[in-house]
Amino acid sequence: MVTEQFMVVLTKVRPLRPGDPPRDEQNWPEDRREVVMAADLEAAHRILSGFCALPQVRAGRQRAKIVPLGGSDNWVIDWSAPPVAMAIAGLVGGSR
């Protein structure tokens, strides 16, 4: 029996400056701060929840992601970013 494993990653959000290429995790990935392996999706979600409670993630300076590593044809990619404050959403054209 092949089991699917997951990697839970905490990365530093790279600010985009004028002239920088758009965000592209394939060619220019964010710097990893922490990497934790999980044996199943439930465990990965528990680790992700812990990462999302960190102050740096909640402030938008770090991002938590779940990356499936293989063992299944059902790929589920999940990542979480902190909610954007209403004031920030208004600045970038979001609705209030």
C-alpha cells in the first residue's frame, strides 16, 4: 500500500518591487523558514493550523502551505494566507 505524504512549508513572503518578475514558485520560490513532513492530510492540516496561528503569518510576512509529495493521483494543493484587513482590501480595490 502506497501512502501519500505531505510537506508543510512556512515561507517568507517576498515583497514585490518595481521590475521584479511576478510571483512564480516554480522559477523563483519564496525562502523556506520551516519544513515539516506529515504522513497524512489530517496531520498536515493540524500543522498548517499551528503555522497559521503564528504572528508573522497573521501579519502577512510569512505564508504556510501544504505540498503533496506523491503516492496518489489525487493531488490536493492547499495553502493559507492570513485574511486581509478591510482597510488594506480597500486600498487594493477589494470590496468593503
